[in-house]
Amino acid sequence: MLSKKNAIELRNVVKKFGDHTVIDDVSMTVAEGEVAAIIGPSGAGKSTLLRCVNLLERPDSGTIAVAGTRIDADNQIKTRDLARLRSVVGMVFQSFNLFPHLNVLRNITLPQEQVLGRSPQEARERGLALLARVGLADKADQYPNRCSGGQQQRIAIARSLALDPEVMLFDEPTSALDPELGLEVLTVMRELADEGMTMVVVTHEMQFARDVSDHLVVMADGAVLEEGKPGDVFDEPTRARTRQFLRAVDRDGV
Ligand code: ADP
Ligand code: MG
């Protein structure tokens, strides 16, 4: 089998807030087309690690490479590299952050015009196609506050995809949603994974992590506790801390 290229490579990433080391020497690779899920207790550093991937947080040391653009935190970061890296990473957060004063389609066309310089016509065609893809073709002219949370998150996914990212990062995209509405978001994410999008998903949805991810990473205290095929990690965790976390999830359903 041909070995796939790595879409994301983190090497020895360290991030501190003051003297608190939040990411403690984490290395991780995600191959093109692969879905990595990150699970772990609150405060483990999952969000911070994701934010380091697109340099929303600047690591104190280590290297980050996405789709061939490499950034070494130990050197001066070039503006051009930063812009290039950000342009290939799409990110979806727990909160949807749609513009309330713009209709749904405009929320998706505006970034395309501003970031990619697309013509209004081109942005509109792409926007409508993506709305159809997330099952919301009929919402183009609505305002976000008339849409459910699940619909708003799907709009946020469409907005992100409209910028043609090479990789998509999701930070607990369903945590603010009722289970039923979360499900429609997870369905869209599953389709995206099936279409071959490279994805890193921080999630509390253990079933989704088990079913959809190719690679599961368990984090605690800023470090990778264990990682591997999701079935192996879920069924036979090697670390006591992982077993403890999975038991707590089972019990509390978080
Ligand atoms: P998780 O997403 O796994 O819950 P986070 O990455 O949000 O974890 O946080 C990891 C640790 O870093 C926590 O102890 C949190 O309080 C701390 N932290 C996160 N962001 C900041 C920040 N901007 N300033 C200071 N501490 C932070
Ligand atoms: Mg978090």
C-alpha cells in the first residue's frame, strides 16, 4: 500500500500560560483523509492543542506542519507562512459565531469574498451548493436566530468549507446542542469524513469517536495518555487513567 502523506504533523509542541504548562511535549500526526478524535477530561488541553494547529495559540516550542506549510515555534514566524497555514485550516467551535444581522447565505458568501476575493456570483453558487450539502438549501434567506442550534452549527460547517480548507478542526461541535440536534451535526461530519476530508475532532461523543475516527488520542494533563485504533483504546485501554476517564464518561454520559 502506498503510504499516505501527513496532512498534520505536530512535533514536541509545548504551550504554557504563565508558568502553567498546558501542552507538554505533544507529537501527533494525521494522514491525508484520516479522522483523528481527541478525547479526555476537561482541562486536559484538548482545545489548546487544536488552537495550536492553526496558530490561534502560539506554541512556546515545537513545530507544526499542515498541508506542507511548516512553522517552527523556536524561530521567528513568517507572516506569509502563518497566512498560508491558516488558509488551509477550517475550524468549527462549540459556539457557532454566525453574524446575527446577516442572512444565512450572506454568512457564507462574505468570508469567501473577503478572504478569497471570490466574486459575489461565485460565492453565491458555492454557498448554495454547500447549504444543500448540509441539508439546509431552504434556509438561505433566513436569519440565524430563526434556525435551531443544530442548523446553525451546520451553517457554520458550510461557512468553513466554503473557504476550501485542506483540514477541518472541530472543537466539541455538539456540546451546546440537545442530543437530537447534535445528531444532525454528527451526520454531516460523518459524511464529510466519508468524502475523505482530513479531520481532527475533539469530542465527548464516544460513539462517534469509535465509529468515525481512524485514530483515537486520549489526552490528560497536557499530554497524550494513549492513542491507537479507537476499538483497541475503548475496549482495551492500557492506562489506568484512561480506564478511569472512560468509566466516568459511561457513568455521567458527558
Ligand atoms: P480542554 O479543552 O481539554 O478542556 P483547555 O485546552 O481548554 O482544555 O485548557 C487546558 C488548561 O489550560 C486548563 O487548565 C485551562 O484553564 C488552561 N487555559 C486554557 N486557555 C487559557 C488561557 N488563555 N490562559 C490561561 N490558561 C488557559
Ligand atoms: Mg475544550
